[in-house]
Amino acid sequence: MQKALLRSISSTTRALQANQAPVKAYRTIGLRREDKSRWERRVALTPDAVERLIQQTGTRVYVQPSTKRIFSDESYKKAGAIVTEDLSAADVILGIKEVPEASLIPGKTYLFFSHTHKGNQKNMPMLKSILDKDIRLIDYELMKDETGKRLVAFGQFAGNAGMVDALHGMGQRFLGLGYSTPFMYMSMAHAYRSVASAKLAVRSVGNNIEDEGTPKDFGPLVYAFTGDGNVAHGALDIFKELPHEFVPAADLPKLVKDKNPNLKKVYATHLDIADYIKGKDGSPVTSHQDYFDNPSKYQSTFHESIAPYVNCVVTGAYWDQRYPRLLTNDQLRDIQLRQSQGIIHKGKMMTLADIVCDIRGAFESLSHSTNVEDGFYYYDAIKNQEHKDDEGQGMQILGIDILPAELPIESSKFFSDKLFPYVKELIQPSAKTLSDLSPLLANATIADSGKLTQAHRGLEKLLPSTLSTGVNQKKTVLLLGSGMVAAPLVNHLLKRPDVRVVVGSNVSAEATALVAGRDNAESVSLDISDKEQLTRLVSGADVVVSFVPAFLHTGVAEVCVQQRKHMVTASYVSKEMQALDASAKASDVLIMNEVGLDPGIDHMSAMKIIDDAKRRNLKVRSFISWCGGLPAPEASNTPLGYKFSWSPRGVLTASGNDATYWTGGKVQATKANFQMGCELTLKYTIAGRDLLRDHFPVVRTPFQGFVFEGLANRDSLSYVDTYGLGDLKDMDTMFRGTLRYQGYSDLLYAFRKLGFLDQTSPFASTNWDQYFAHVLSSGKQQKLSESDRLQILTSKLGLAKDHPLTERVWDALTMLSSEKSATPSSPSSALDSLSILLARQLKYGQGERDMVAMHHEFGLEHPSGKKETVTSTLIDYGNEHHTAMAKTVGLPAAMTVDLVLDNKIPERGVLRPTMSHVYSPILERLEHEGVRFIEQVHPSHPIRLDATGSDRCNCIANGAAVTDAIKYPFFVSFIKPALCGGVLISVDPPWVLTAAHCLFPGKTPSLVGFGGLQMRRYYASIQYSVTHPQYDPTMAHTSEDALYDIGLVRLKTISSEASRVAIGSSNHDQIRGTTLGMGYLGLNESAAEKLQTTECYIAQYSDSMLYTTSDAVLCHGDSGGPLLNWVGDQYVVMGILNRVINAYDPMPDNATCPLRQHQDEPMYNAFVKAAYHMDWITNTTQLSAQMLTASAQKLMLPVSKSFGHKSVEDPLTILTGIVLCALLCNLL
């Protein structure tokens, strides 16, 4: 009853919130959506806490929607919260992890773990933004009672999760060293729904230890725990589920030297500060407080007293830069050297579980935090290299900084309960100033009213750009250009008090809008061709940013070199720009190029992984990179699946660029390649006219919800040198490409074939109808009827009216030709006019988002020969402030300017951002802005890079559909259950010749159809089938056994209207033939509804096989079909289709079409010669060779005649066929 009453009250509260202000004018609360990591599902307040807060105060609670949060949006709605993207109405905003600078709302109170009070350099830009935006920052980590104990923390759960992860990691490490242990049965903490279920798993591991023991080669397994707070006790809570014994640190040497230890338990030491800290004079620690007050008087002895005796260290102790480091890298190197010499036991310092995750903190080897999905790395101190090889040398390191997020339900409930009373205090009407808060909250405040609080003033020196803000000390950044990517750059730079921005543009309105309301920014009207004005502006700048069209950059750079001013641009390095390298160096000038998205972020994210691979002594054998600026999926509602926020001309012209890439490495031709014996170096060039046709129809990323295709970029090979990848010939693949949604290339290629991308013949049109008529008719007509348009369209495209692509093109032209605005006033090319039209029709609507997608795939090889695939993927969306494209071009350029202004780039000349001291800080800062890559490691897999285009993956006839089925009365199509083809070689008795692999057990058909375009006019049931006695189903697709892939089918009866085809001789007078089939129409397409045909060309032959190329690819369902030659006045069958060579199946679990394996050579259709098996055929059928090779009598009937007694159009015949099929299917 009470529960029902509470729900009623909650409903009443929600009604009040929706219609009136809070009764007591309490301040309002916002709960932000976590965006630092996909694993971050925790919340600061649970729905139950929200409901209590609303009931007790009547306040409003605003919650940002989230589909990954551990509690659903609906649960917050039921609690009385308002689920909304906009938190601007909230006074106090709660989160868990750091907030991207762009998401910070000025004038608010924020509570989250900021990781700033220790001076973490990574978060100083965020703290600077908090001060600039007059935000009050309260840090959960500083909410302590009078004894210094933290009151609001996740520490216990960090300890729980960290210990579980450490046990999992040790299992992997032991296995890498060649030992199977009970720890192999531990998963990462996120695999368990609760702490209780994780403990149950640990207990099970403990039972196995009691039964089996730990590996004797490692002696007793010893764990060392530092700290005595929530973190340490959370870890110990998990550890104690194992059979264990605690020993004093002083007894560790004795334990390790024990010749007969008990290995059916593990050991631990809970360290006190005195166990590993001594005075610099060698004296022991006598007072903890003196150590805390005077840390400079002390030093660590951890490397001598602890490290040589423990297998795993679990950190839980507080550390900051005032205190001595427990273990330096030099000390670790000494330990590993002594270990290699046998002085220190095997497996000691095997694992560091740095749960407190202080980067370069108590343990110097923790160089970076790790992700939940990839939580460990190794540090080889001897080589000073980090790597991820479980079998390699070094110490395993766990550095996940969001460990409690692995146990999100319990950690959120615990945290919410602790935080609740302080949130209630913060929303009191009187809690408006810092002095209004309780001492606990006031002491936890780092920033207030645009200033650091007294206790944190020491952070000022760590803030970016803390120089004097006087006018004379300001540095000037000259921005040339005011387009869409300029705003994020300007906004970022103007956060610095020491920077003044001057925007020079020939579009005064844009430039004025960029600097409106900014004291430290101004705009000037600029004609970039006016060298005098440009020189004057450059001379007054410290750094010049060029966002003008790419062809103008070199002229700007020349002025910068003359005036000795540094320059930054997001565009590619042109030949003309590269030519300035020597003069730039001579003038001590830095010209940093390619710092946008692509190029830019692509280089930075790639180099991060490449440099990491080099540190691990791995070889980069393949590199594939895709990038695309696209509409968000919900905004892709256009024929091209594409929209424009700038001129489409560049996109249209780029679709005609030549493209060069490398794939396949060095391969030796195989027997299947006809023993050509050549070595192929696979450098590919796609001509610009074919770029759209030869696109990559399927591009896979880890995000399965996206259906991408791709186009090759202009030059992939030059980046081998740019990225320092060594000799191209030692690589399997080097490729860079552009992402589009599937269907884009086909449609734009159709536009090319229709003439809309022509740039050679300018013409004028009075309206868009006239424009379309002019282009479609090749300038012959000014007006076309719909039927004329459709006829021209199908004729130029070579497609049937009912072809799916015809329909897509027609719909696109219909939509575009509906444009009512004026056409260009002066004569323009077809492409230029189309560009104008697309800019109008395919622009972003109000509230629509764009998206950028980037995906790298690296093939890495270990020194041992082991291979792995590493992927790095970015998906980023635009928001109400900036498009994703503007953000991902403008921000990295701005961050590069920061580095230049702060003298962080020592190099000079024409540069790209491939140096770690450039890309590392930029990638870190981008992550704080929400632009984050997801990196994953996968088992090695073959490279699939096939520029097949959609039109090449068609059934047997992208060539043509058969129009006169009467020409082929001998062809049959197997229907149930297999889809194959075959030919009648005899009608009395009725025998069908086909491929043996169509007849193997479990797939043997029971019904054939023949006659009519659909091969369904007549049906016949199968009496039995016979395969060649030397046919081996397991070897059917090998060159050695393909020659026996032939079979015969005896039909029960056959219509008198059917006819046979003669078996041809073994001579090869003709090099041209025809094949037929009802196979699949392409990737993700259905089987053909009408009989298809294509021309074949005999390329190679042997006594038993024929190898042909064809105008179209043969697909699943075409097997068993014939290779026909025209001899005299009739067809004869030369061979039966066995398989396609130089091909692979992209979707082996689904019927589809093959894709080309090696693009340097064509796909070959392998046919088994029918005449080669004449003896077996005659023995099986009991028919003579003379009869089987004799001219067929009933072959060519006049086309005007009906096929049989009924015409194709006769409904009764069609109905009879359907009924007969149904009856036979049921009977069989």
C-alpha cells in the first residue's frame, strides 16, 4: 500500500514539474550522459535517488538520454525526471568522468571526477575551460570528512574489479609463458553482473588451486598490496576468496627461498609504508605523519625489499608528485636483468595491477591508461619497449582508469546513496555562493567564479598559456578564410587569454560573424591576390592558418617564408608546397600541413599504432585506411545517400581521379593460375573514368550497423615513406580510400555514363528541364517527354526498364529535375550545373547531423612469425554547434597552432603531423573533445580488397537476359533443392549432363524445370543420378580433381517439346563460346528469374579442361551449365561448368557471387570437357558415341512459333505448370 502511494505521489510530482516551477524554488539538477568511454555506464544518481529527491524537494531533474547507461531512460522518466538532450536549464550538473570542453555549459556547478587536483597535465585544458566559462567545479575525490577519509567514492569497486582483472591477466600471462593455470578460467570483471558472481568465479579458481596447485617452476605465488583505503580493501576482498596466507614483508625472502612451499594456496603481504620507504640517510620510517609532511626526506627501497619476491603488485596507496616513486624504470630494468641471469626467481614482478592508475606515478612504467577491452600491455625495461605480446619479455601492466565501470550496478547504487545528502544540500535555494556551502563541499571545490580556490592556486602554473594577458604579450594568429571549418578553430584559440585572432576573408559577413562579441578577435576584408595587403597581415602575425582553397596555399606559404612566420594548413602537401622545404628551413619557418581530418587525424591515429608496433619490434605488413564525411544515417535520405555542406564540385571531380594502390604483396603463381611461373608485384591503378565502376562494394568496420562501400584514393603508395613503413615490396597491402554508403558509386557512375559529369562542353539552359534534356540527348534536344527520357536512359545505361538501378536513376533524375530555382546565368559544363543543383537539393536540413567515419586496419607480424590485425575506428557526429567535419578539421588545426605558439614543435620546413610530440598531444586533446578512436586487436585474417564494383558481381549475364528461350530447348534448371544447370544430351531415354558437385548427398535435386524464359514452363522429376566414379566431393574445387566433376541425371519422363544438344568434339577451332545459367545476380542479390547468357573466350585448355574468361562473372547456381559452341547450324556442348578460378566467396554461408582473388589477372571459368568423358558417358547411358555426337534434329524452331502446344502467354499453361510443380514437390 505504501509503495503504491509513493508511486501516486511521484506521478503527481511529475505533473507539477511539467506545468509549474518547483514549489520551494530549489535549484535544479542535470545528469549528463557519459561519453569518455563506451564502457562508462555508471551514474551519479540512480532512478530511486532521483525519485526520492523529487519527492522531498520538488526540484526538477533533467537527464540526458543514453542507450548504454546501466539504468534506462524510461526508469528515470518513471522516477519523475525530464529526459532531454539540453541540460542548460539545470543549475547543478552531475557526471562521473571528465567532461569534454565543448560540452561544458557556462555558469553551472559541475560535480565529477576531474583528475585535476594532482596537476594531471592531460586535464589542464579542461580546467582552463572551466575557469573561462565561470563554472564551479566540485570534485568527488576531494569530498572528505575531518579525518581526511573520502566520503563519496567508487574505490571499493575499483579494487574489486581491478583484482578480478589482474587474476584474468595473470592467466593470460602464464599461458603466454607456456603454463596452463586455474587463472585461465577467470574473465574480466565486466563479464560478471555483480561482485557476488565475480567472487563465486574466484572461489572456483581457488578450488582448482587447492586441487591442482600453482606451477612449481614459479615457486610460491606472492601478491603485494599497497594502501589501506577503499581501493586496497576492495582488492583484498576479492583476493581472500582464494586459498591464501598473509606473511609479513620481512618474511618474503624466506618464503621465496623455501625449497618445499605449499603451492596449493597463494600468498600475500599487505605493505605498510615502512616496508618499502626509508629516510635518505637509511633510517627507517618512525612516523607516517612525518613522511606525509616531508616526503622529500625519504626514498623508496621497493626495488630491493619487495619487488624481487612478489609476482603481482596491486596498488591502492595515494601518490602524487611530492612523494618518492616506488619503482623507476631503471630499477625495473635492473630487476629484469638480474632475472635473466637467474639471480631473481622466474615470474617475479610478473604483473602490476595499478588500480589507482597514476600515470607515470608510483610506478614509472605505467605510461598510459588502458581500455577495458584491451586492459593490459607489457613493458620490457631492458629494451625500453612496450608491447602486447603475452609471449614476450617484460612486466604485464594493468592500467584501466574506469575500473568501477566494470561493475556498474552496485557501484552506482553505492555511490548514489553516499552522494545523495550532498546533492540535496547543493540544490537548497540558499546554496548559491561558495560561502553558502558546508565546509565539506567548499573544500572539495577546485574552481569557482572563474578562479581557482585557495587550496588549488598551485595549479595556475600548469594551466595552458598562463602568460600575461596584456595587449603587448598577446600572440596573433592570422586566419585566412572564414568557411565552415573556421568556427571550431576560432573558438578553441580564443580560450587562450594570450591569443588574438585576426580573420581575413573575402566574405566579410562570414568573417564578421566569426568574431562577433569577441574582445580579442577582429576581421578584415582580404583579397588573397593582393600581395601587398597579404604581406602586411602576415608580417603582424605569429602564426598563419590558411583555410583558403588548396591551390592558394603555396602563395600564402611563400609570403610566410619571406616574413619568417610559421604556417598551418589542413590541406595535402602539393609538389609546389614541397618545393618550399629548403627555403622554409633556411628561414627558420615551420609549415605544418595535413592537420585536418583526412589528411590529418588519419595520419595521427595511424602513426600512433605504427610507432607502437615499432616499439614492440613488429613489422607492419599491411595498412588499409578508409575515411568519409557522410550524413548521419537518419539524414542519408537522398538518392546518393550523401549531402553537402559545401560545394559538391570537388566531390564530383574527385570521382574522376586516377587511383593507385598496392595489394597482394609478392605472390607466386599457382597451378590454378596455369603454372605461368611469374612473380607478381601487385601495384594497381584504376583509371579515373573507371573509379566509380571499380569501387569496393563492401567495406567492413567493427560497427556492424553501418553499410559502407569505398573508392580508392588518388595515391596510396607515397604514404609508405610518409609513415616510415620501409620497402613497399615487403608489404602485402598499402591502401587508402574514401567511404560512402552503399549505392553511391553505382548511381554516380550512371550519372557519368549519362553525361552529367562532363566538363568539356559548356552550354546554357533556361530551366532545369532543358538542362536534363540537353544532357540526356547529348545536346540534340531541348525538351523530352517522360517516355523519351526513359528510353534514352535505358539505352545509355544498357539496362532493362525494370532493372533496380534503372529505377534508382530514374527516381534521382525525377527528384533533381523538380528544382524550380534558376539555372546558371552563363554557359556551364554539365558537371558545374549539376554541382549547383546538388548543393541546393542535397543540403542539410534543420537539425540534421553529419558524421565522419574513419577506419584503419593494420596487419602486424611478430618476430616469431605470429600475425595479428589491429583496427582503429572513429565515428563522430555533428551537433547543434558544429558539423562533425568542421570539428574534426578545425580542432586538430587549432591544436597544432597551440603547439606552434608554445614552441612544442622544434622541426622546420614543410612538415606533416607524423611525429609523436605532435600527434600524441593532439589525439589526447581531441579525446577530451569527444573525438575518440576505438582500437581493437583481432586474429590475423586474409586481406579482402576487391575493386569489383557492383556491376561486376552479377550472375552469368550482366551480359544479357535471354530473349528467345526457344534457342535453348536443351537447357534445364535443377530446382529442388539445389540450384544448378544442365543440358539434355538425350531425350529417349532422357539424360541430363551436369556437374557432379550438384549431385552430392544431401543436395541431390529431385526436380528440373525447362522451357520459357523462366525455365519453369515444364517440370520433370528425377529417377536417379550418377557421378563419375573418380569424383571426390572433398576435392571438387582443386585443379587435380576438377576434371572428374561431371555427372548424369536420368529423368523419369520428358516433354516431347524438349530437345537434346550434341556433345562437341575435342578440337579447339573456335575460341569463342556461350554459356547459360539461372544463377545468382550478385552480392546480396537473388537468383535470376530469367535465363541468362554471356559470351566466353577460351584462354587455356588441356585434354580434360577448358578455361574461359567471360563478359560477366559466373555465380552460385550457374554450376553444371554448358559451354556451347555454334557448329554449322546448331549448338554443341563443349564443357560443363566446374568452378571459377582466381576467386573467393565473400559470403560463404549465403549464395552469392565470387569476388576476384588477385586483381592482376582475370577470373577464369573452369569447364570439364564433355568429350573427354565420352567413354564413361556411353557406358553409363548405354547410348553410342555416334548418337551422342550426332546433329540434334529438333533444335532451331522459328522464333515466331510457339514453344510446344501452348504459347508462353497462355494462362492455362502457366497454371498447369504451377500445379504440376506443387504436386511433384509434395510427392517427392
